[in-house]
Amino acid sequence: MLRKKHNVIFSMKSFVLTVAAILSASPLSVMAQSGSTTVDGRLAKIEAATAAAQSAGDNAWVLVSAALVLMMTGPGLALFYGGLVRKKNVLATMMQSFILMALVTVLWALYGYSLAFSRGNPFVGGFGFAFLRGVSGEPNAEYAASIPQQTFMLFQLMFAIITPALISGAFAERMKFSAMVLFTTLWVTVVYFPLAHMLWGSGGFLNATLGGRIPALDFAGGTVVHIASGFSALICALYLGKRIGYPRTMMAPHSLVLSFIGACMLWVGWFGFNAGSALAAGSLATSAFAATHFAAAAATLGWLAIEWWRLGKPTVLGAISGAVCGLVAVTPASGFVTPMASLIIGFAAGIFCFLMVTEVKKRLRYDDSLDAFGVHGAGGTLGALLTGIFATKAINPIFKDVSGNPLPVGLIDGHGAQILNQLAGIAITIVLAVAGTLVLLKIVDWLIGVRVSEEDEIEGLDLSQHGEGGYSADLDLIPVGSAVKPVHASATGTMVAVAGQHS
């Protein structure tokens, strides 16, 4: 009986397996499998296309942002600074910004990018990316997973260009061009590249997300760019001494029109500076964009309000200076704060920087020609501190627990210790900038001298350093003759056609 039952079960099992084999080979089964493969394939293609579109959008935004930041140096800063000096120094001042677009680019390609962003120690990177080795069209996921590393490299280059250009405002009208070139080469190597690594590089000492020991927040360069350049500018101003005749001689800006145009370009370019630092075309870029604009607007009103109250008139120079102060102050905070917080930061910066460039500068009696310290050093320091207060996880959940849940970021979030982190970042930046600048100035002074001669300074740096003038329209009067004759301009040898009139 058991044997019979076993045979029946075996026969049923064989029957089921046979039917299953037949069904699996049937057209219906083949169609189902084919349909499943098609759906999976289509889903995979959609996912790939979506990722490619996102990468293309992010890449386009960061490339445009890089161009905007470059525009901040030339023509933005060149016009802004160029208009603020006397007529005899306009070309020399603008040239200081322009030459850095070339000089820093070459240094960045050779070793600068590597020292800033390759793996090294907590204070400076190594030579893994020297000569741009390995910097290709593939992303570097540590920094920006959706754009080519080459795009990231170019974007960061523009920050390296403008930072030393900001310093030139302190020694405008009295530093040798050769000394400026040598000093800048040494300064970006000793000060800027290590600071960029500490704040933004993988494993940097102050990096808040990539293994830093002190998580200082600096979204777009409050410490790396503005505090570093501002305090270095102060040391330059003190080391070179005052311009001949300062402060007894009137040294008013020769063209506020140029400075006005430059300030407007800086405002527009700053969107690339701050919003571009999101490194993606997403909501964080939008938030940084809004914070940047609102802070500049509030700072303009803050500066004008106290200027109008104290001096009796709101000036154009005050308005454009206030706008730059707000842009400086919101730079470290732009990717961490709400629009309302950015209004507070901007308004406070406008008033604070006004007092720095009027009261403090007058009492300490230093000659910071274009107020690089009063705007960038002071504004950057204030902005870095206020970042520790107003940064919030609602805008940027940069700190997370082991489970990936957002943690408080700044004081208003309940993380008061972030102010101490900000103070540590500020202190380290100031120490490196001050000590590095002082040592480098002494080296350059010993090698070639840093300041022009008294005769050259009186003549003006345009002629004494570059052999040409910014405004060459003043021609000697030539008697009107019966024919038109070409005349050689003695200063440049250029052929100038002088229109004549038949008698």
C-alpha cells in the first residue's frame, strides 16, 4: 500500500514538472520574460538619462559661476580699485588685478591645486594633483560627485586669483610691480594654498565635513579669502608705511564712475562666488543666492544710514562700499543661513565696516589705501562669527549623527559650541596671514625692495612702473595747417592723426 502511494506521488510530481517545463517554453512565457527585460532596460535608461541631465546641469552652473568669479577680479575689482586711486596710478592698480589672472593660474596648474585639494596632512595637501595629474572629466566624489573634477579645479582657481588681488588695495600707489609679483607668488604658496586645504581640502584641520579636527564653517571663503587677505593687507600697509603726503594731502578717488561700475560687477559676480559654492544647481545654490543678494542690499542701507546721520550726506562711495561689506560678511554664511538672517548680517556689516574705515583707521593712523582691511578683514571676521550664530540645519544639515539624522548647526539651532569653532578658524587664519605676510615682505624687501622711490611715487606708478598713462588724450596744441599730417606721440611712439582744415 505504501509502495503504491509512493508511486502515485512520484507520478504527480513528474506531471507537474513536465507541465512547468512546457509552460516555460511557451510563447506566453517568452513574452513575459521579454516584457520584463524591456521594462528593466527602459528604467535603467531613464535613470541614466536623469543622472546625466543632473550632471550636465550642475556642470553648466559651476562653469558659469567660475566665469562670474573671474569677472569679479577683472573687470570688477580692477575697475573698483582703479577708480579709487589717483589718476596717475589707475593703470598700475588695474594691472595688479589683471596680472594675477595669469600668474596665479600658472601656479595653480603646477602645484597650487594639489597643495590645496590633494590628500596630505591636516595643514597642507600633497603633490598628488601636481601638474594637474589625474584631474580629468571624471568627478572627485569627495568634493563634488556630479561635476568633472576639472570643473571643480577651475572654479576653485578663481578664488585663488581674487584673494591676493584684494590685498593690493592696501599697498596701492606705492609698491613696486616686481615686488608685488614676487610677494604674491610667495603669499599664495605659503598662506592661501594651506588655508584652502585646512578649510576645504579632504582631511583639512578646519574642514567641517571631510575629517577636520575643528569643524569651522566657511561656505564660500569668509576666512580663506577675506580674513586672510584683509589681515595680510593690514600688515602690508603697516610695513610699507604711508603714502607721501598722507593724511595731509587730499587723495580723493579720481573716478567714482569706474568704481561704481566695478562695484556693480562685483555684486553680480558674487552670485557665482557664493551660490556657485553649492557645486550643484539645486536648492542650496538658490538659498546662497538669496542670502548674498539680501545681505548686500541691507549692508548698503546700513552704511548709508550711519553715514547720512554722522556726515550729513549719503555718498555714492559709501553706497558701493557698503554693498561690498555685505557681500564679504555673508560669504561664509551664505550656504547656512535664512534670508532674514542674511539681512541682519548685512546691515550689521554695513555699520561695523563704516566705523572701521572711519573711526578705527583714523585713530590708529595707518594708511590702508583702499580700505582692504576695513572691508575684507573686518567684514570677513564679523561674518564668520555671525555664521556660528545664524547657521541652521533647516538650510544646510551639514552635521549628522551616525544614523544620518541632522544635528544642530549654529547657536540658533542650539549648538552654541559652533561659535568656538568659528573663533578657532578665525584665529588660525589671522595668525597664518599675519606671520606669513610679515616674513614674506621682509624676504622680498631684502631681495629687491618693496617700495618705489620717492620720485617714482610722485610721478605715479603708471609711468614709473609701466611707462604709459591711463589717460593719453592730452595732446600738445598743433597749429591748424592746410594739410593733415601724422604726428608721433612722444610718450608712446604711436601715430596720431591730427585733423587739419584748409584755410
